[in-house]
Amino acid sequence: MEIGTINLWDDCKECDTDSQKIDHLAKLVITRKFDNDILNSKDVCKLLDIKSNTLDNYCSQGLIAHHKTQRKRYFYRKDINAYLDKFRVRARY
């Protein structure tokens, strides 16, 4: 089964039963859904535990990708996760 040019079965080599195929497809759908969740500025501030003026600074500096309408900004969850990954500090043992 293909959607566009993406083959949904490429990474499901062990999907022998219908149940395994359904589980595999469900994981793909859930992953895509959460990656494309849309958040507003208030949600992002709460998620990152920052104030709105800090978020304004991050956006103006290009640190966090966003979409802007006349009065509001919107963010994809995947972009917030990318920001978090970019500034992640590894634990030292």
C-alpha cells in the first residue's frame, strides 16, 4: 500500500499477520498526527516554561519556526521538538 511516494510497508518486514499490519499502520498514523499538532503561543510558553516575551525573542531570532497570521503565531509540535533537540545538553556520568 502506498500513499504518494511513501511505501508504508518498507519498515514492516516482520508484519506477517493482519494484526501486526494494523498495529504498524496505527503507529504511523499516531506519529504523523502528533508531529503535525498545531500549538498556539500560549501552549508553547506553557510547554517550554517561558514567558511570552521570551517566545517573541526566540521567534524574532529564528530559533523556533512558526507561522504567523495577522495577530497570532502558530507552531508545529515537530518544530518545538526540533528546538528542544537542538539545545539539548547531554548528561555527564
